[in-house]
Amino acid sequence: MWTSHCSHLTLVPIGVPIKKNKICDVKWLLRLHFGDRWEGNADLQFYHEVINRDTVDEDVSEDELEG
């Protein structure tokens, strides 16, 4: 049986903002695999937090994002 041992992990700040299209793709995949109520699944909290972070427009290059 698998048990979670993640309580000792520390959060690392995201280095590069995520593009809006990537967020849409992730949401679509989460709905596909876990249903429309995936946001209520405690095991998927990481994705919920990432999706609610700042995003950038697609016309910004990755070189510009990395500074």
C-alpha cells in the first residue's frame, strides 16, 4: 500500500510563470482523468495551487521569462 511521506518537503517558489495555454491543458487533463470535481480532491491540491498562480500570455518568449 502506498502512503504519502511528503509532510517533510518544503515548497520551492516557481521559477518561471506558467503560460495560460499550459494551464488550460492541465485543467483539461485533470477533468479527463479525475472528473469535473477534481478540485475537491485533496490529493490534487498541488495542481489547484499551481493553476491559481500568476500566468503569462503566450506571446512572451521563454528567454524573456528567465530574465
